[in-house]
Amino acid sequence: MEPRDAVVNEVAILPGVIQQDWDALISRGKSIGVVHAEDVAHVVRDVELTPEVLTAVSDALAKLGISIDVVAVPSCYHEGAY
């Protein structure tokens, strides 16, 4: 296993993180270099969000070159909202 693979799997082993959701988030993030905070929140929706968990997720994404966009998107811009 390469170090990069270890980072990808680091968060997936957290209780409550669905592997398929994490993999999809990583895939999207790698393709454009950024993921929305709402998407990250969806992936960790069943995890107790302690400061340590938030740091682990943020660090894992950063190590993969993926930024988290924390700018709120107005609901009128969400798919299917218009």
C-alpha cells in the first residue's frame, strides 16, 4: 500500500463513514481539486464530529491535494431547485 492509499483509507475506517461515499468524495475532489463542505458533511453525517475527527478529515483531504470549499451555496443553485 502506498502512503497516499493509507491517507485515503484513514477516514473510511471511522465508524459511520460509508466507504462508497468517501471514495466518491475523493474521486470528485481529485478531479477538480476541491469539495464542498456540504459534501464532506454528508460523508461524515453519522460520525460524532469531534475536533479530532474534523482535523483528520481535513488533513486527509489536504494530503491528497483536495481543498474544502466552505462558502455556502444558495439553495436556488442546488440541482433540481429551479
